[in-house]
Amino acid sequence: MKKVVFLFSLVLSISAAQAQQKVLADKIIGKVGDRIILYSDITNQIADMQRQSPAVQAPANVGCVVLQNDIMSKLLILQGERDSLKIDDENIEAELDNQIRGFIQMYGSKEALEEVAGKTVYQIKEDFKQPFRERKLADMMRSKIVETVKITPTEVKGYFDRIPKDSLRYYESALEIGQIVSYPKANKEVEAYVVKEMLEYKRQIEQAHKPFELLAKLHSEDPGSKDNGGQYTINRNDKNWDPTFLATAFRLKEGQISAPVKSKFGYHIIELVKRNGDDAIVRHILKIPPVTDDEVKISIHYLDSVRSKIISGSIDFGEAVNRYTNDEETKFNGGFIAARDGSTLVNIDQLDKDMVLALKEMKPGDISQPQAYTDERGKKAVRIMYLKTRTEPHRENFKDDYNRIAQRAAEEKKNEAMQKWFKQTATSYYIYIDDEYKKCDGLKQWGEVLGMDK
């Protein structure tokens, strides 16, 4: 489970514990060394999973699975401590601060988060610190156990041959696509008009004609904050924010509104609502200067010249990405669009319809003509696309899907290494399992290791 999901579960557990009446008395259902596992620990984790994925039907033995994972986790923690694995506490602190800021932004304000949790942000952070640290320790111990596990082509072939033919996965058509993007710039007269608009909003707010929140709802072009009156919770050290936006916000005094300032997204006026050290609550109004067809044509001509350089061989696609693209999401990935699983093989349904239409007639190795489009933020842009590979819809096979199969085979081998390590290591720790859970299939596989306390 990823860090953000882990901490989100903790937040939900706090609120759930307050909202629900205890029907059954809590009890210890497991123990590893001096680490106990409570019945409520299991039920809270199950409730969290159901909230996060309400459409997914939990298996009948979900309690057994959660308990099995908790036992393994606690054994990893204890062994990590025994092996004196070093944790960077400063890094833990920074990551924890980052997650707390994320929750504040999710709930809209520090006060809203504290109301949901029933605790102050400081108390929430203190409650999370030890579980977060232990989770890091368990991850480090797990990595240490499997760091030498390697998979050979022969083992991959053996893994593939064991898969029943009617259970082989089916893959839709997937493509590996790179792009170079140019955002047309609005002309100076249009930008000047937008700045004039922003100054008028600033005047209306400062003269108490209209509140900031109302003007943000009426005029801001930021979909992420428009309905919230333009409000965000920010941190001076958060690299996800535009540096110009951050610098302007933290130069303001509480209640002060900035002059129009230009960021990579457009023009803003920013109000500092409240500040506490490196954290601040701000409101902003964003206006994106409209781009005309004339500016779009300039970008088309620009990318057409870039395309000519790539086709002539005077520059390769990767170098062209580094030099010319304005797309920050793909610039540091060689220009390639990432799939949901992080790979560069993207299914058709993840692409916008204009891109799908352009790719229809392309062959692997082709560079498209410049294409004007509107991005997910509503900004006009122009792109050229490079189709590196295209797979046809097919049933999984060893030749075309080797990397996918090898990844699963490696995971299976790592899981086997973990099971072997558990059986060898668990005998040196006291382990107790409640009688009700000893019948779990997942726990039975560990045999005598978990049956030592009868």
C-alpha cells in the first residue's frame, strides 16, 4: 500500500473510531514478540479498504489476510530493529509533513482536518509518527531480504509455461508515444487586457465592493480552487507549486492582496489569508490570456521546423524533447507519455480523442504533423507525436510480453523468498495467534511456526 493510502487510512480510522459505537469488546488476537495485534486493528483496516474501494467485493477471508499481513509486518519491524537498520529521521519528518499538508489541502483547511480527526494537526502528526517510522523499517527489511533475488530467462519461461492457457491475460492495443508540446503565447495586447481585469478585481476587493471568494467563483479559471473561493493551503518548500506563485504569496502580509503576477499557468492575484511559518492559507484568482489562431499558427510553424530536424537526422527525438518541449509531465521521461502503471505502453482509452485520431494512420517510427489541441487544463497547445511501438490486441505470449511476464515471475520469486525467510526467522520470536484465526488457510501454510502457542 502506498504512503498516501496508508496515512489516509489512519485519518479515516480516527474519524471512524469516533463515529461508531463499539459493539464487541476489543481483544488481542495476535502477538509477535512484544507487538500486539488487536481485533479493532483488523476491523479498522477492513473498513478502510471498503471505503477506499466500495465497488470491490472483499473476499470472505479478508480478516485472515489482514492478520497474516500484520504478522509479517511486525516480524519485519522486529528483525529490522535487531539488524540495526538505520532510518533517516529527518527524511521521515519531511515526508510526514508532506502528507499532513496533503490532507490539509484535501479537506480545504487545517481547521477542517482537525474537526474530522478530532485532534490538532500536531497530535495527528505525533500519532502517525511511530506507525509511519515502523512502516519504513518494514519496507527496508523487506528490501534487504529480496535484494539478491534475481530472475533468469529460464525461470521466466518456466513461470510462463505453468500458466494455464485459458488463464493467460488479454491485452488491448497499446502504444508507446512520445510528444513535443508548444504552448502558444498570447499577444501583448491581450495580456495587458487580462492584467487590467485583474487590477479591477483587486480594486473591488480592497474597496469592499465584492468579497474575494465571490470573484474567484465567478471569474477564476482554476478548476482546482474555483468552487472553494480560490483557496489553497500551501507550503514554502513544496516543489509542486509554481515558484513565482509561492514567492509572491510568502512576500505578502496577512490580508494583503498581490498585484497581478504571471506564472506558468497564467496571471494571478493572490491574497494571504493566514500564515504559520512555512505554511500558509491563500486565495487566488487565475486568468489565462486567450490565444488566437495567429499565435497557434506560429507554434505550428515552430514545431514543423523541429519535426524537419528530427526526420532529417540532424537531431534525435530525445534531444529535441530536451530542447523544445514545454510539457513538464513528459519532458523528464524522454517525451513519452506514462501509463497508469508507470510504464510507457499506454492503452488507447488513456489518450485524448484528437491524439487517437492522429495516431490511426501512423506507423511505428513516424513523426506526426503538428497538431493543435486543448490540454486537460483548457489551454491551447500544439504537439508533434512520435509513435515508437504499437501492439495489436492479443492473448499474452512469451515473445511479445516477456517484460510483463518477467516482472510477475520476479515478484513470485520474491514472495517465495519472503515466505522462506519468515519460516526460518519466526522460530526465534514468540508468536501468538487467537484460536479463532488459527484455522485461516493463509496462516495454516506456516504450519508449526504459528502453532507454537497452543
